[in-house]
Amino acid sequence: MIRTEGLRRFVRFLRQLLLGIAIFAVAVLAFGYLFFTRRVNTQETWRDAVRELHASVLHYGEVPMWEAHVYQRHPTNYFRGANGVLAVTRDRLLYVGIEPKNQLTSEDAPSAILTSEFVNDTLLKLTLGRMYLFTARGVHLSRDGQMEEYAAMRGHEAELDSLVAYVGRSHTRQRSEAAAERILHEQITRLIRRPLIYKIQRGDALLTIATRFGTTPELLRKWNHLSGDKIRVHDTLLVKPEGDVP
């Protein structure tokens, strides 16, 4: 009986503890939302981000193929999501965000500009899904240990989907080009490694033939089992054996 009563007290204490933690978490979220969140003009911040992207971030001649309205929240600064633009070029995937000021910052103080970039190659992984407590559709990016998450602004989910689809197509093209290059390299390698036979013409000498094919008379004599420099018109000479590159 005493053991059962102790178990009941422990269960009741555990329930109260979990309830207290839940109430505390809700209070923290409400406090942060009321006192730390600053409402911003999303269209204005997006225009500022696009202006910063084209004026300072893009390289000379670099052109965005797709752009998407997105925002980003960090765990340490969750209540002040940075609105901005996610853009993909041929070589890079770029993010430029404008972080809103908190309630303690003067209205005249400049906003912080956040930037990040990923190399746009087949090592870049993009995964669409729900994020930020499942409140928004977004994309998770990762490459060589670098990871970021961006959520689409409401009403702009199709932009993010199109950007991710473009990156997927570009990676498919890169893989196809790499495969074609490997095949071409293998074909060239096989061609280079093939033996090369030369038909002797009138006026040829062993030295001139060796010079023409980047070898020496000594090697020509060795490859063709010649005892001297005498050669005859219309005979053939092995000027490059299989596997050797002059």
C-alpha cells in the first residue's frame, strides 16, 4: 500500500512537472512574440534584398536563373525571421536576407544584411519539406557540412518549387556532361595507346621519321628489330608501340 501511494505521488509530480514545462514554453513563446517580434514590410525587405543581391553579391556577368521569396529563422533569434531572396546562378546558390530590428533598436539604425552561398554542383543537396514547427513549406540545403534552411513566404511556394526543380535539372545536366567527358577521355586514351604504323615514303630517313613522331632512331631500330639505319620505300615502321605515349 505504501509502495503504491509513493508511485502515485511520483506520477502526480511528473505530470505537474511536464505541465509546468509546457506552460513555461508557451509563456516564453508568447513573451517573445509580443516583445521581440517586429513587424516588417515584406515587400520592401524583399526589394532591398534583391537590390543588395544585384549590387554587391553577384559577380560581374553572373545572372540569376531563378529567384524565390523566402525567410529564415535561427534558433538563437527565432522571433526575428530574416526576409530575403534565394537565387540560383549557374555556379552558385545565394541567399540575401534583411534581418528586422528588435524592439530595443532605433528605427533609424540600419538593418543587418545576412548572406550565405553554396556551390551549385552535384554535391549540393536540396530537400523540400515542412519546417519551423511545421508552419511553412521550405527547403533544407546541405553541402560539405554546411547546412541552412529557408521557408517560402506565403503565396510564393511555387517560386521555391521552381528553383529547386531548376537546381535538380542543372545537376542532372552536370552528371550527363561528366559522364560524356569520361567516355570521351576513355576513347582518347584508347586511341593514344594504340600502336602507330608509318609507311616509308621516298626521301625518308630513320632520323627524319624519328623526329617527326617525337622519338629517336635508337627506339625505332629497337621496335622494328633493325640492325642499322637502312630502310626501304613502301616498307612500314612501328613508330609508337601499344601503350606508349610519345
